[in-house]
Amino acid sequence: MNTLSFMSANYVARQLDYNMTEGWMQGDAATQEYFMPRETYAARFEDMIAEIAGLGFEAVDIWLAHLHYNWATEEHIRIARTTLARHNLKLVSLAGGFGATRAEFEKACWLARDGRARARRQQRAAHRRSSMDGGDAAQVWRQVRL
């Protein structure tokens, strides 16, 4: 069976109350401005992911305006990863432009690599814990994966 993934770029005009009169980059800028502050990121990302999960999706493509390599910190990544896991949503891809320079491209690669590497470490730790306590390793793995 094929898994349908929700593309978070569907919300490109949401922060503009769906009145995007200047094109795609207007929506991109408004979305980044809304999601960038670390102090509000957890609640805002949670609201979006809860809505997507509530629609019945099991997978998501995260648009870079929701987690961008130019401003994402390790804390943003941790929040995104744990929020996706809590809602049992699999991360299919990071979507968007990956920079105009080699340095920007490398930052985008760091973002993708860091999230995946942390997920693998969590998976291994969860497997070790479940082996020790007799739990279902597959179930634990599904709860912590991206």
C-alpha cells in the first residue's frame, strides 16, 4: 500500500490569511518569520503537526520555511523530531530551495543529516531499552523515528 504524505508547503499562504498578493516568496517569508522564533517554535510546530496528523496522514514532507537551515538550531531540530514522533508522523523529505551557494547547500545538508543522525541514535537507544525491559522493540522504534 502506498503512503500519502502531506506537504507542509500547502500552508504557504496561511500566515497571510490566504491573501498572498505578491507571490510565493511573500508566503515563504511570512512563514519563516512566524516559525523562526525558538521561544514559540514548539507550540506553533505542534499545532501544525497535530492538524496534519488529525487529517489522517502518517507521513509529512516538511517545507523549509517551517524548519529552515538559515535559522534552525539544534533545539528547533529536537522540537521538530520529537513532535513528529509524538504524532507518529514519518518525515519523508525536507522540501524547498537548498541555497544559491555551496555554503547554503552545506547548511541544508547539515539540517537533513543532523535530524537523521539524531533519529538513528534515538532508535538504537530505544531498542536497547526495550530489549532490557522486555518491551516490543518495533513499537518503540516507531515512536522515535522521524
